[in-house]
Amino acid sequence: MNKNNDTIKSELGRLRKLFIMPDSPDKFIEFGNELLAMIHDFFQEKGGIHSSITLPELSKIFEESDLPDKPILIKDVLSEIKNKIIKHSVKVGSPYYIGHMTSAIPYFMILLEMIIATLNQNQVKIETAKASSFVEKEFVAWFHRLIFRRTDNFYKNNIQNHKVALGSVTSDGTMANMTALLVAREKAFPADDVFPGVRNAGIEAALRYYGYTRAVILVSTRGHYSLRKSASLLGIGEKNVISIPVDNNNRIDIDKLRHKIKKISRYRHNARTKIMAIIGIAGTTETGNIDPLDELAEISKEVGTHFHVDACWGGSVLLVDEYRYLFSGIEKADSVSVDSHKLLYCPMSMGLALFRNEKDLCLTRHSSQYVIRKNSVDLGRFTIEGSRPFSCLKPWAALKILGKEGYSILFKQAKKSASNLKAMLDACGNFETFNVPELFILIYRFIPKTVRDDLIVLKELTLSGHDQEIKEITRTVKNINRLINALNIKLHKSLRMDDSSFVSRTKLESTPYRPQQIVVLRAVLINPLTTRDILREIVSTHNDIGLQLWEEFSPLYERIRSHINQYGWI
Ligand SMILES: Cc1ncc(COP(=O)(O)O)c(C=O)c1O
């Protein structure tokens, strides 16, 4: 049915009112208040962290494949959002939620998000992002200075210099790592009089021209999977991200790294390998530990390769002067990535790729006729992404509101929470903790005290027994760990069912039981609202549920125990 002109006009009139600035700002305020009330209710609500709905049930709520046709009133859509989405969202801000790097945010972030949405600046070009382009360059310089500590003159010359970029703001840590590795790739296969550079000629031609058969990236086994993604997208190949083993505190094993470098640097069967980058991790995803960056910087220099530090998790901790020693050597990196949605307590999501050399990002510079023109000041010349939001307003304003001092207090509290939890678990007896929580992440497992004591004795016996006996003991230890792995998987599932708290779970080889993989629970302790009492409650819940589950597992352990008795080991 054709609509007449009057109807179309009145519908257009109604649609126009939806745009900012609306004719009736009171409507905007009314809905804004309603939304804030909804969010408030969500946070106040007592009970579970995840809502009890199952995933298949949830998928049924969102099974409509037809696009909405007729307009629906805002208040009805808000009500739908409340009942279908907010109700079933994860309460990542709960002080009992200590399982992931996603955590609580200060309330002023909601206001900043509103400003970002209202201004709707597009950082790709100055024509759509005026003041915000300069804010971004200032913010990048803050972190550049925090990490690389170049001279006053350096910052004076470069902070707003549109010909160079001290770094780029990305959508997340994955893109920040990717940006750093893109620069590493350009530096590994540069243009010269004959060769047009890898970005033009492609990786195959680059390898051929420089006489290599492959390019590799070296990082510890704790490396984040975003590095493999980057390698695949950059044409390096995922299998050419070479994992170097870590020590028991999850730091790259320097001897093994040196050994690997020696091995791959040998010219064998006409095959030569280019080491495109060495990566240090400043806060591993699973355990929060920091690689020996000074040594990695030195090795990278010897090898003549790009040294990147993935500080997506830990980089912001440099704001606390007292913790700087943990990152010693980071200032020698060629590039560093940092996430603001992690330890800067900003909402999702923003990453930063920073480069010690202000000209490095010029290697990736792009231009086009209608935006990011060659001589423009457009930030989009230096980014992989095209359109980008004014995300850096959040950390820029947060650093002003909280200051270095505020972040210092938050990080010290996080450190205290991590050591409190470790002390509580160690004191309980039914847990085994596995790492020194340098950056607020603790890994541990539930293991009844009697089993733990048996393992300690068995471990000691392996130091003194004869070969055959050591073999048998090692097999027994493996069997015990297999049982405890199964117990911890079940415990983790039961904790999810209980839903009064949340920790995550992973499997690591870097424990005293290596090379056996051990299932561990993982707590990330960055929410300042997580008090000592809450941690006590969480440990007590873990312990109670763990002991209940043990009743089911103990007959199986008795069988292993009788084997132990038979040998008279204990
Ligand atoms: C060390 C490290 N690097 C990179 C990333 C990737 O960050 P994002 O999830 O923001 O892409 C993470 C995420 O957890 C991380 O922990």
C-alpha cells in the first residue's frame, strides 16, 4: 500500500525527533534516567553472577531471523533490552567475580561513553575529529613517555608532529600486537633501490629477495594467541610463531631461547630463517608474570631483530614508580602494546601500540585521495583500522580524574588482594598455589591436604631412588595429578553452578609437575570492591564444594594409595 505524502511527512517528523539534538530533550532525559535505573537495578540485584538461564534457552530467545519491519517504541525496546539482555548479562563488576581481566569500571566511564557517542568523532581524519585528534596524540605521548622515557626535547618535537606517530590507538590488544608486528615485518624486509618493500611485493617475494625460506617470531609458551593471529594475517604463518618454554614462574627460559636462536640461525639444506621479532610478555594472560625484559632486549640487539613487549595486561602498572623494577628493560623495546580496558579500568575496548622510534609507524603509512591525504594531519594515515571511535577520551579523562596516585592505590590494593588470597589458600591446607602473583593473577588448585602431603613425599623420593623406582613413582604422581585434574575440572563446573563467585580455569605445563599439564583455577584480583572478607567467603565456598566432591573421588585415590603402600613409599 502506498503511503500518502502527509503520512510520510509525519513519520519523517517522528524519526527526526530521534536524532540529536532532539526537539524534546526531556524525552532524552526521561529515557536516559530509565536506562540508568535499569543499570542500577542490575548492579543492586543479589544472587548469581551469570543468571540461571541455560545457553540453549538463551539462544531460543534470539532465534528471530526476520529483520524488524515496523518501528517499535523506544520504551518497548528498552524494556526488551532489560528483560532479554541486561537480565542475562554477566556481572563482571561484581566483587565476587575474580576470574577474568574484565572487571569493574568507575561510574564516570558511563558519562564518558555518552560523550563519545554524542560527539561521534571519527578519528580517521581531521575533518571528522578535530580536538579529539590532538587529544589522542597527547594521550599516546603520555604512555610513550611512561614507557620509553625519551627526552623533554623529543616530546616537544614530536607530541603533535603530524609527520610522525609515537603510536597508534587500536580497537584492542590484538590489533595493537598486530600493528607492532606489521612494523616488525616492514623492518625485517625493507625497501631498497631494487626491492619495493614487503608491503608492496608480498612476503614470498621478500623472503626470496633477502635469501630466506621463512620468517619467525619468538615468544614464550605463555604468548597470547593474538600473536598467532597476527602471524597468519601478516603472511608469516602461525607455525612460525615459535614457542620457547618457560620456567616454573612462567618466564621465558633464556637459555632455551638462546639455544633455539642458535639452532634456527644455522644455514641448513639451503634454508635460512629470518628472526622477524622477539617478544617479551609483561603480564602473561594466564599467570600475570613478566619476562626478563632486559635480557630479551639484549638478545634482540645481538640478533638484530625487532623487540616487541606485549604489555597489554601489565603495561599500565608502570604508573606506579615502585613497581617499575618489574619491567626493567621495557624502555629498550622497539614497540610495546597496552590495553586500556584492562588495568586502566576503562570499558571495552581500546589498545595502544607504541613505538620507541617516532618514524617506525611511517613504514605502514597509507594515503588516499578523499581522506588521509599525503600531507594531511589525519591520524588514519598510521592505523590499520579505518573508522575509529574517540575511545582514548576514556583513559585520557580517567588519568586526570584518578591521577597516577589513584591508579597507584588501585594497583597496590590489587597486589594486596592477590597476596591475601594466596595466604588464605596456603593456610587452608587443601590448596596448592603455583605462582608468585606479580601482576594480580594467582593460579592454584584444590587438592586435599593428605594427597598434597603424599605428593610432597613422592617428589622427594624421586630425588634419591633408583631408576626403576623413580619411573614407578613418576607414573604414580602422574596418576594422582590426573585424578586431581579431573577433580578441579568438576570443582570449576560446580562453582559455575553455585554461581556465588567466579574464577576461571586453564591448564599449564609450567608447574613443579612438568611436563604433565596441570588443571589450575585462575583468579584475577583487580576489583577494588573485593574485600578480604569476600575472599574469605570465596575460599570457604571453594573448600566446601571441593571437599564434597572429594567424597566421590576418594575411593579412586584409595586405589592409588594402596599401590603406594604396596611399595612402602610412605
Ligand atoms: C598479554 C595479552 N596480550 C594480548 C591480549 C589481547 O587483547 P584483546 O583481548 O584486547 O584483543 C590479551 C588479552 O587478554 C593479553 O592478556
